[in-house]
Amino acid sequence: MAKVAKIDASGIYYRELNQQIRRLATEGAQQIELHNVCGQRYIGTNLDRPVEIEIFGTPGNDLGAFMNGSEITVNGNAQDGCGNTMNEGKIVIQGHAGDIIGSSARGGKIFIKGSVSYRTGIHMKEYQNKQPAIVIGGTTQDFVGEYMAGGILVLLGLNLNGGENHKACFIGTGMHGGVIYIRGGIEDYQLGKEVGIAELAENDHQILHQLVSEFSSYFGYNAELILNHRFIKLFPRYLRPYGRLYAY
Amino acid sequence: MKSYLEPKFIIQRDQERCIQCKVCITQCSVDTHYYDTEDDEVKSYPDTCVGCQRCVVFCPTQALTVKKNPNEYRENYNWSPEVIEDITKQAETGGILLTGMGNDRDYPIYWDHLLLNASQVTNPSIDPLREPMELATYLGRKPDRVEIDPDTLSLKTKLDPLVKLDIPIMFAAMSYGAVSINVQESLARAATEMGTLWDTGEGGLHSKLYKYGSHTVVQVASGRFGVHPDYLNAARVVEIKIGQGAKPGIGGHLPGEKVSDQVSLTRMIPQGTDALSPAPQHDIYSIEDLAQLIYALKEATNYTKPISVKIAAVHNSAAIASGMVRAGADIIVLDGFRGATGATPKIIRNNVGIPIELALASVDNRLRQEGLRNQASIVISGGIRNSGDVAKAIALGADAIYIGTAALVALGCHLCQQCHTGKCSWGICTTDPTLTKRINPDIGARRLANLLHSWSLELKDMLGGMGINAIESLRGNRLHLRGVGLTDTELRILGVRMAGE
């Protein structure tokens, strides 16, 4: 039977809070509920074994940084650096999130119901059987997918009014791996020079179906209704975008 | 397009000595030597020669001499042959000129304008052959004050994690991918033998080298290659790399052809794609953000390891260093403009950054003025050539020194500056499987340990001469230095008096 442990985080400094979480995880807690979280950083970093953490309130920056297999649910908004250099695990955010979500992640999944700020998925990678994925229900600011070297980024635009385009510019600048799927309007000038646009192929539909279904299951959407809409696919035009820059 | 470039070197083959053994052909990695079947003779084709001296060293009969091309341009101080060649190369390619190693220009070398003191009459010098001489150095955050329990006489103050070095000389960051695995193994083994540290650079830690973890500094740089909980936990020190002296302010591109299967495994990226390190770390746009990453790493390693932050020495290093210490860095690394690299735009290497001596003096000074000096150790790097430079650096305020180029020279590097081509004939800066075999880790580790051993003997000699028996007494002790041939401003920044004063 799963053991659920609870912590009231009000007034606790992040270092103490994370020590308490670590202690609980080491003692064998499989599920940990954190209440009244207010800006504490690094929740989910350095746990010696994976646990499920449910957060009520607003966690601070670097939520799940370097995380290795835990699952975090945030009943609220998340701030910057969520999933930073994550190796494995899952983060579900029932609100919005800040800058550089999933920065340099090499594995794991991040689902965000609302919108995100700048540089989401920057320098995400993939490696062997690891392929990180970020699904954003709303829209994003500039530089989404910048320097992307692998992984899957899905932008659903569910909060755009009918006919309204995404506003982000420099999408996929410097991208040299991975794939970005976008639902909702976008103009050519909003894209980085290194990305190409393509229609979805059969395997793209499969990937999207899987990710959007999972997304919908967390946030109470109908996946079919979301998928029944035009998506475009952005891919890196070059594996080596800067290979011809130099004289030897 | 016809190239207007001329050969850089000429090869003189003494035909009386040459025994046609073809060793030069097999040793050369740029196809300078060849066997002419019609003449039944080994010949050379100097166009490709880079002056690495590999054939000269390995020729069993000393038949070869490699010389600078004596072909002379009309003299012009402004338009030197190198300037003309660079323009020619750019006119023919349209690219950024790449090079390897560190700044090779004739900017001042301040070490050569600083002289150490020795005891005469009024205080006795010490003979290190007969008396103990302490080189041990502790890196990390030191407390403002210590409290001793009067009953047990044990330390009451809880110390931050410290790293003990038996000698204050470590091996600088050189990533796997830039240098070969055999080079890294040589460094790791020598560091372990000599009680010091080596640094992975930003290319991850090969599974084969995890066993040297307790003597390893692992880097977290903008590419975050191979940064994984096991990697962080294996290390003795975790180092955040903001910049390096050979290319301050810019990122790095490890070309896809160097990303072999082993490099891909270690960096945790797909094989054959470029490994791009962005210029900034995108989670660090301010000192506050740096603090965030420092503490993320402290959290990730449960506060058991010092966190180091490395920057290139630039104009405002002192103010930046102050911010770094306030952000929580336990060790700060300053890499001077002579610091080397596997590849850098030549224009950056030759024109950006400041001399490490001035950066060190001003950083040490600033941290003292602000009462922060005990909170972080200072490690410097960038062109340290011998134990004299090490002693002077410690007297200027460094806790320890990183050596990179000197370590590579110990392994055979002849500074031909072709690191960026991946064709290092000495088997150092390459991932080519055949060339890589030229470094045997047994011999490599021996050569490196020998170098450190020599320098530690010399350091002890210098300390003894000054009448002190611990490196700690030299640290930041600028009274042991005097300047020669320096202006008042230079002396003021270095905080040393003119010789004779």
C-alpha cells in the first residue's frame, strides 16, 4: 500500500523543506503532499529514489532540476527553470509556468495546462532511449525550442481566441535536433532560420495522439477535439547548423 | 580557386642519414611525407606541414629538420606574413579563422617581470632536503572564525566541504571529445597518484573514469553535456563553467565528426550531430541566477562538495568575482587570456581577455577589501609554464593553479596549434582511433606525475630559500615579490613594490 506523507511548507526555508522531502523519500514514502508551498526552490532535486510529489501552492525556481525519475504535480503555477537538466520523470502543472521550462532536459515529460514564458525547451536533447517531451496547453513567449538538440515540444494554443496567432518569435532558433508540433496559427517570420515546416506524417500523428491524450487526461480535455485541428511540424533543416562557419 | 597560401614550413631531409624506413610517413597525420615509387625514395611535400615535430622526434637517424619557410616578404611591420596569410585564407573561404591553443601574441608576460625573494643573513633559509616542507592546500569555503570546544578540544564550528590537495597544482578542464580518452585517463591517474585533481571539462565523464571520481572536478557548462545525478555525485568538486580564457564570451561547437559513439555516450547526445555549447548558460543571466544554479548543484549533491565557478579573466573580473563569491561559489577559477582550447576563433583568442597576473591581483585584492576572501578559494589558469610561475601566482593570492598546456606538453604536445583540426599527430587533441593510440595512459600518467613531482620539488626549494616551510605562508604574501620593468600603475595593480625598494 502506498504511503502518503504530508508536509506543511508554510514558513519553511527551501533547504529545510528539501531535507524533509529527502528524509521521507529515504524512509520509504512513495507519495508526498506539500501544502502551502510558496516559492521554495529545487523541489524534487536529489532524491535517492523516485517518489510522487503533489504540490499545493506555488513552487519556486528549478522545480525538479536534475530530477531522476520522480513525478511532480503542481496545483497552481510554476516558476522558472522547471525540469532543468532533467534526466527522467514527469512534471504536471495545472497552471502557467515561467522561463526556460525543460532547459537542457535529456529525458522525462512536462505537461503544462496554461502558457509558458521565454526559451521553453531550450537545448533539450535526446539520448539512446531517452526522449524528453514538453506539452504546453496555452501559448509561449519568444525563443521556444531554441538550440533544441532533441526531444518533442508540443504547443497547443488552446487559450488563443479563434483566428488568433501565437505571438512567439525566433521559434526553434539554432535547432539541430528534435521536433516541434504547433497547433494554432503562425507566420514564417516567427520561425528561426534553422527550422523547416512540414505536414505531419503517420508517425507524427501517433506521437501527438499519445502526448495529447496524456495531456488531456491530466487537465480534463477531450483529446480528439484538440487533435481534430491543423498542426504543423517544425524540424531542424541541418544537423550541423554552424558547420560551414569556419575556415581552417 | 587557386590558393595563394605558401607552405609555413620546409622540410630538410639529410639524404645521407635517411634510411628510407618510412617512419616519417606513418607518424605524419597531415600527409607531408610520401614514398615516391618511381624514385624508390621517401620524399616530403611541405604544403601541409604544420610544424608539429612528430617526424623529427621519431626519425631514428635524425635525418629530418623542419624549419620555418625562409621565403621572405618585403619587410612591413604592419603587414606581417601572418596578417597576409590570414586575409588570404579568409578571401579563399569566407569563414571565421579557427585555431587551437592559447594566445600566442607578444603581450606582456607579467610573471617575467616579477621576482621572488630569498633569505640572507637576517633569517635563515630552510633546506627542504632535511626539513619538512608543506605544500598541502585546502580548497573551499573557510569559516569567518572557528570555535573550539574547550573540554574536548575538538572543532565546534561546522566546516563547509573542503578538498585537500597534496600539491597546489591541478589539471585544467579538457573535455573528452576535444582530447582523447587516453589523455583523460593519463590526467586522472596522475592526479590520483599525486593527490590532486583533474577536470573533465564539459564533455561528461567516461564510464571508465568514474573510479577516479574522488580526484575529479566535473564541469557543468552551457551545453550541460553528460550532466546527470551520477556524474555530479561521482565528483570531488562540481565546477560551473561560465567562460574560458581562450574564448571569453563565446560558446563552443564540437563538430559532429568528432562526436563518435563513445563521445556520444559520455556527452549523452546523439552520435554525429554537432555538440553546441551556447555562449551563455541560459539559466544564468545575472548573479542571482548564478546563485540559483550554485544552490541547485549543492542541493543535487546534498551540500557535500564545493561548487566552483570558472570565468575568463576580463575587464571587470574583480567585481564579477565578488558577485560570484556572494552567490555562493566555494572556489572561483580565473582563466587568463593565455588559456588554451581545442578550438577557438583566432580573432577572439588573440584579442579578448586580460593577463591572468593582473586579474588575479585585482580579484584577490577586491575580495580582501570586501572581507570575502576566506569565503572562496581562488584558482588560476592560463599559460602557467613552470613552478616559478606557480610560486609567483601563489604569492599574488592564488590558492591553487590549473595547468592545461603544460600538461599537454608533458604528454608530447609541441604547440603546433592545430588542435581544431582533430588531426593531432601526438594523439592528444583528437578522437581518431589510430592517433588516439599514440598516448599510452601508463606512460602518459608517468610523464604527468613526473612533471608535478619536479614542480613540487622546485616549489619546496623556493619556499625554503624564502625561509618559509609551508605554502600557506606564501599565499597572498606579496612582500615576497618585487617587480622589474613595470610602470607605477602596473605595480599598483599587482600590489608589489619595485625591485630595490
